[in-house]
Amino acid sequence: MEATHNGQVVYSAFISKGILLLKIKLIQPESVDFKAGQYLAVLLPNLDKASYYSIASSPNKKGEVELLVKEDKLGTGAAYLYSLQVGDVVQLHMPMGEAYLREDSDRNLIFVAGASGASYIRSMIHYLDETNHLSNREVHYFLGCREESELLEPDFMQALAEKYKGFHYYAALSHQEGWGGHSGLITEVVDRLMPNDMSEWQAYSAGSPAMVKAVADELIANKNLKPSEFFSDLYTPEA
């Protein structure tokens, strides 16, 4: 795989437990056109390998891409990105992926993410906010994590829920006692809170392959979602 872009790290910091935010300024070429929900490949030096990450930033930021990198002690990609310092240059191949936000649709939306899968959803939600597409539709975002410290941008999501009457944010934790919010498997929370007829909705999901398949099965079998309106680069339900 050949690089399509070179970029320079301009920011590196943890934004939740085990999640590193990298901001990479594009230097050659200096911009990229992509769709919210697409991903890229980071080329690993001297290994003839690449690691794949959702582009976590909005397509409106054409001169920069943001990545959210989950700590992975066995992963060469995470180890490489964790080692980068501000000023380091990286090689990227992008954009890729077909599970991007369908901008020509005005359907109500459900987003379901597990832990670091939130990076895929983040790009779409930021873009919808920036383009004023959260004003006149129902948007429900479910994020499942083990504990509260792993939640991504909870204050920002709560602010969107206050800003837009149709935007709803549900954080669900599976391994934290004393948590006052939703708990249990994310599919169980979706089942409790979403209507039984979602035939006119659109769904986007990211996380572990098993979780994404479970979300698809829940929405299609129990909530009447059309298989053609479920989007994920990890799993495509049969029509």
C-alpha cells in the first residue's frame, strides 16, 4: 500500500482512559476530501504493514485529521502511534470505507458504539452539528463502555443534548458499581429505549465485530430496521 498523504503530528494527549487523541496536520498534499465515517491506514515504518483507524474529525477540517488510538499492548499500530512526538511525520493512505454518513438522507438516526468505536461516530456527530443537521431530526447516540473514565467527550455530548431537542445521548457502563446511569449490555439499553418500529430510521455502529452484529440483529429483528439502512465497516447484514 502506498501513501497518499504525509502528515505531521501537532498534538498528542489522552482524552479518556486508554484513549489517545492525535492531531495530524497534512503537509503533502495539504488537504483531503473525505466523508464523515470513513477511515484511513497508517503506514508502519520498516514493517511493510498498515494499521487502520477511523478518521475521528469532521470532513470540514480538510487540512488535518484526528485519530483516537486505544491502548493495545500487543498492537504494533498502537505502539507506533503512542511513540510519536509532536513534529514527527507519518505516512497515511486515505480515505477508505463505505459506511460513511449518507448526507442525502433525512431519516432519523441511531448511532451505537462500543468504547473506541466512538471515533467512527464522533466524526459524524461533529459534522452534523457543524452543518446544522441536528436541528430537525431525531438522533439517538448509545455509547457502551466498561467504566465512566472511558467515556469519550461526555460533556460535549450532553451539551448537544441541551442544544438540540431531538439529540439524545445514552452512556451505558458494564463494569462500574454506583453508576447512576444506564448499565448492562448496550443492546439491552437500545432495546429498552428505542421504539419497536424503526422502519424509517438509519443506523450506524462501530465496536467489536460481535457487538456490531448483535446491534444489527437487535435493530433488524426486534425493531424493524431495514437491513439496507444499517451501516458499519465491520458487518453488513443480509437484505
